[in-house]
Amino acid sequence: MVTEVLGFPTLKPTPSKERFSHFLRCTPNEELQVIRLFLVHQLIQEGVITGKYTAIDSCAIKANVKENNFKTSAPGRYDKVHIPSGDPEARMGMIVHYGESFEKKVNCFWGYRNHILNDAFTELPIHEVTWPADKDEKKQAIPLLKEAREYFALPTECVIGDANYDTEEILSYIFYEMKAMPVIPKNPRRLQADAFQIKRGVVLCPANLQMHRKGRMTVKGKTYLQYTCPLYWGNRYQGKYLLCPAGHPKFISQKGCNYLLRLTPSVREHIAYGTKRFRLRYNRRTSAERVFSRLLSITMQRPTVIGLLATKNHCTIAHMTVLLIALTAHRMGYENKIRYVKSFLPKFCL
């Protein structure tokens, strides 16, 4: 009987759905985290989780509100000021999909995000936290890595993530503090346009004109040489051009384009982008997606409760279930079934 396996009295009715909802709303998440951390420690001690390669990612947890149901009318559906009455703690976030021909589609939703750090080899979650969807993923990365490092002290060699985590702070923490290699590709939004060129120490703009050196500037501890449009700021081409020869849109809107030549050394200089080893390691990033797929199979992304605390507990219990199945499969000798959330659990409950 399933009730016996779960520890409920076999001769009494199982607790109602309302009782479980009350448990999720009123139980401090820290109490469930103690159990989840215990399961991770057991898997580490028994050699299942090594933490050699770890991946970081997050997934959307849609709130149970009418704003997420397109079959109902919801005035101000995507108005950030309009907080859903069905779940006042939910916030608006975005989900990015890549369809056919790699076309990028962005959909908005109201709810939360579950941020995880997982073992890339076993595809088991190591650490997790849930916050409202408007919390920036990048700002959750370092606290997540720092807590996992304090709790488990894993010998991490590399941390894998998508281009969204390509920030100087995250890369520096992984490389200098964790002594690991960040396997995070460059975010194209943070790269300066290829139209700028440097030839023999001279910076050329998209119109192939020598840019005007304006001086040094320091932003967040990083020093740059600032180069500006020579038609606006320099005398070299004074009176020769009425408009930008390259037709750059910033010539009118922003008094020409700017180029920042970084002088402060960057941690990105230590990352071997484009090498075969980097690509092979980055391919393991999809392990996080498969972790979320298994968590989805036990309804982590479809909570029936509302509120941040209840959603946190709902997600933590989903993680505990995956970890408990992995630990049980390992101890029963089913090493090839530590990730079989859908198939192993029914057989275990027979």
C-alpha cells in the first residue's frame, strides 16, 4: 500500500488535500531544507554525487492565478503594478522559448522561479531556492554557489551555465573564490559591435574613421579608455562630413557612437572559449533541463497552493522526492535507476 510506504496508518483515511495545503502554508521552509540537505549529504557520502561538474539554472513556477489563464479575461494581465489578487506574492517574470529556426519567443507569466545547482554527471539537484519571478537570476547565482560550498564543500572543477550568467561578478567568484572553471559562454548582448576595429593602436569606428580619445573612466572598479565619435568630438574631420558615412543611428540620437577599451584585466582572459574541451563541458548544461523535466513529472511546476512560503515548500518537497528516490535506488542496488522518477517509484510502492 502506498499509504504504508509513506508512513500513514493503513486503517485510517489518508489526510485530505486541504490538510496538505495547510501544511505547505504553515510549515517553515527551513524545516524541510534540513531533510533535503540530509539526503544530499547521504548521496555525497555514499559516492553518488561527486560535484565535480555542476550546472546552474532556474525554471518558472506559474502561480495559480487567472492572469496565467488565457481563457479568462484579466485586465492589466501584464501590468507589473497590477498584482494578482489570487496570489499577492507572485511577481511577473519571463519565459524564453526557441522554436523553429531558433526564433526567440518571450512569454510573460506571474509566479515564482526555482533556482537550482545540480550535479552534471548524475543529474541530481544539489541545492535549490525559490523566489518571486521578478528576482534576477544572475543575483541568485553567487548566493546559491556560496551556500552549496558552505554546506557540502564539494571538489568542484567547473560550473556550467548559459549566457545569462555571463557577468564579471559570477565569473570571478567561480574562478577566484571556488578555484573552479566557469563554463559560461559570452553573452552577445554584452559584446561591443564587431564594426569597431583596432589597427596599430588606433581605434576605428564603423565608418573606418579614427575615433577621438576622450580619456579614462572607471566604472565599478574597472578602468576603460573611452573613444567617441570623431565628427562630434574631434577636429580631425571637421567640415568634411555632414552625416556619419556609415549611417550609424547613434550619430543623431546620441551624438555618435562610443567605444570602451578595457584596461583592467578580465577574468574572461582565463577562459578557453571556443575550444573542444569548453564545448564538451558546456554540453552538460542540459543536465539542468533534464532535472527540471523530472521535477515537472511530480508536478513541481504546477502547484495547487498560493503564496511564496507554500510554493517554496512545494518545490523543496519535489526536490526531496527526487533525492529520496535516488538514495533508495542506490541502496537497493538499482544504480541505473537513480533518476527513474516515473518508473522506479511505482515499483517501490508495490
